[in-house]
Amino acid sequence: MKGRWVLAAIAAAFLAMSTASADQLLIETIQKDGTMQRPERGMTMERVREAFGTPQTRQGAVGEPPITRWQYESFTVYFEHDRVIHAVARR
């Protein structure tokens, strides 16, 4: 019985380490992409269109509050109502 607890503890430790590594890789990717110009939080749809042009694709509003997604060649923009809430690099 004690052996099972030891194995469970070891498995939990490995799981925690792998999650930490994934978080670190994501942070490194975001930092490397920091030079890419993307819309800033709070920008309006109109301002994004003026600054970055027409998106390649648009997904209509979904949910409440309504979330809309615009995809450009190198990034995706998420809007709540008509304001940017997040812009992420595309891979």
C-alpha cells in the first residue's frame, strides 16, 4: 500500500514539472513575439481595421458578452462587443 503512495507522489511531481515547463515555454514564446505589432487592448474594431486593414476571416459574435474573432496573417484579435480584449500571435 505504501508503494502506491510513493508512485502517486512521484507521478504528481512529474506532472507538476511538465506543467511548469509548458508555462515557461508559453511565456518565452510571448516574449519572443513581443516585437510583432498587434492591436492593443481597448482598441475599437474601426481603429483595428484602420491600423491593420481588413482581416482575412471574421467569426461573428458568440456568447454573452458577445465575443468576435478576426484573423490576420500573423495574429488573431478577440473583441468583446466592439473592443479588443486580446490579440495573439498565430503559429
